[in-house]
Amino acid sequence: MSMRWPISVAGGLALSLMAMPAGLLQAQAKTKTDVKTDVQADHLWVREAAADNLLEVKLGQLAERKATNPAVKQFGQRMVTDHGKANAELTSMASSHGFPFQPGLARKHEEKVDRLEKVSGKEFDRAYIRSMIESHTADVSYFENEKMHARSTPVRNYAATYLPMFREHLTQARQIAPQVGADTTLANHARGAAVRK
């Protein structure tokens, strides 16, 4: 009888060791599900960032067509390229983590496009660059916040990856501003409900 007890203990130990990998697999599956949920929990920021990127593309296309200053026209072309790429990556990242969506402009974005559609010549150049300083000032702040406070790693990584691009765009817009008579001292305006507490 004393021989059976060590065998039973050894058998129990073997069974518990065999069960451990299954538990680890369940934990890994849960982590993947949590990441999807987290990306979906960041859905307000993701949608707002996508709309902002789309706005920069639309306004950049206007600048390509309407700008009189070559630096403004070139800046518009860069907005189309950079923000188009940023949006493609954002929608791909969201989709691969269980949150497929189609970017679209909100009313506030459409109003900005409409306002710039109505101006031309040097007035367009000035209004466009002023708008770029305003939007990129806000975007830098917005991306800095999300880099620190996003609920999911993919969204934090996206914000960290594209933050330098927004900073560079802001610097460029400020450098162009004196050429077109645009104000460079715009205050950073607050974002809506998508900013984290």
C-alpha cells in the first residue's frame, strides 16, 4: 500500500502538468479577445482620427487645385500622400483587430471643406495654411494623449508611429505661414468627447 501512494501523487502531478498548457492556451485566447475588445473600446478615437486624416486629404486636394503659392501647393500634395497612407494603415489595423469601418467626414469636417471651396487666390493660401496650423496643433495634442492613454496596444502604437508626422506637418505649415500672411500663433483648441480622462 505504501507503494501506491507515491504512484498516485506522481500521476496527479503528471495530470496537473498536462493541464497547464491548456490553461496557458486559454489565457492567450483571452488576451487576443481582449485586444479586439480594447481596439473597439478605442472606436471613438479611431473614427475621429480617420475622419481627420480624410479631411487632410480632401483639403490637400483642394490645395493642389487652388493654391497660388508653390509651397502651399506642395504642402497640399504632401497632405494627400501622408494622410492617405496614415488612413490606410489605421483602417487596416482596426479591421485586423475586429473593428472594420469606413472612414467618413462629420458635419464639422464638411463645413471646413465648404469654407475653403469658397475662397481662392492668396486668400485661399492664407486660409488653408491657417487651417493646417490649427488642425495639426490639435492633432499633435490629440495623438500625444492617445499614445499614453489608449486602451489597446495597436492604437497606442499607431498614435506613437504617426505623432512625428503630425509634428513635422505643423512645423512645415508654420514655416510656410509667413509667405502667405497666415497667423502662426493659434491656440490649441480642445477635442470633443474622444479625449481620454
